[in-house]
Amino acid sequence: MLASGVGVDQPDFRAAADWFSRGAALGDTNASVAMADCLLKGMGVPRDPKKAVELLRAAAAFNHPAALSMLGDLTRRGVPG
């Protein structure tokens, strides 16, 4: 909700990334994918494609569909990680 601006005056990517990071650290695959997206786009955090790929690989290990799709796209585009 913070990232999309729903229920708040405007999107707060920094706060959203903080919550996504907390969830990812606890093993939540949805949070890992959302945090990876923030890291790839530099939304609320500095861009870090390598860390994004790490998070996506962790989520993909649990067959998370979005993580698998994003990893495939990043591989096709040659993004390092």
C-alpha cells in the first residue's frame, strides 16, 4: 500500500522498501520479490541488481511464479547477478 499510494497521500517507496526488506529477511517470498523489484528500479533504495537477483533466487527456490519470471527476464537481458 505504501508503494502504490493506496491509503496514503502519496507513495512512500523508502518506507515500502523497509517493510519489504523486513519480510524478505523473515523468508516471505512475496516480500523478497517486491524488494527485488525495488532494488532493480531504485525505488526507495539504491539500485542493486546483484542483491535483487539473490532475493529472486531465494524466492524461486520455492517456485514463486513472479520470481521465476523475473529471473528469466533478467537472464535474457544479461543483468549480472
